[in-house]
Amino acid sequence: GLLGWNSRLIHPPGDERSYPLTTWDGKDKPGYRVWSETLAEIRKYAPLLLKLEKQEKNVAKTDNQKIDIQTFKPKAGSNLKGTYLVAANTDWTKKSTFKLTSSKPGDIYDLKTNKKLSPPQLNSLSIPPAGGRVFRIGRKK
């Protein structure tokens, strides 16, 4: 792919640093499958993500350092309501479990299922390797 091709200009053939997603002879590395699955997952949320902008103040946190969580708000002119959270597992090899808390009042919904998460569910969330989840804080639509 393009990433492997660009790095071949820097490192000689056979040097594995040249090939982050494939081997020097074109075979997929484990990271290729993970990256491919991640892109497919992001594609589902693209229409929503394009209507959001990052909020400076992060209103959520987790108890797991491997989970990166960011807060988003609807862009001006958007018909969206609520505050959105995007959580990503930064570990490319292992599933990460975490507890999600928010300083913003309101119910937290998992946008994959569009269901309100109960306190016990918020205490035991998980994300597959290099995966992500999108949540909304607000009222049910």
C-alpha cells in the first residue's frame, strides 16, 4: 500500500521498519487487519463525525490509560443535539476495558445500539484492539 511504498524510500528492502502494515514481500502484518477493521468501523460514523467539532473542555474520563477519550459538540447550523464522546483504544494488540464517567449531567447513550447505558454498564465497557466507540450525552431521540 501507499504507507509501505513511502517508507521504502527511507529504508532498504528487507528492513521491517519500512513496512508498517505489510512485510517487505507484501504479506499482511497483524496491524494491517486491525487498521482495516478500524477504517471500516470509522466509515459507519463518518456522516455523524463530519457534523461535529472538538470541544476544548473534555467532560469525560476513563480509568484506563489505554483509552483516549475526546469530547465533541455539534457544529453551528447542525440539527444535532447533545454532547458526543469518542473513545479509542490505543492498544493495537489487546481489548481494553474501562469505566466511563462524565462531569456533564445527562444520560449516556451508546450510538452503536442507541441505548442508554446503565451505571453497571458504564463501569465495564470494552473496546477491541485499535477500535473505538461513540457515545452521546443527552436525552433519548
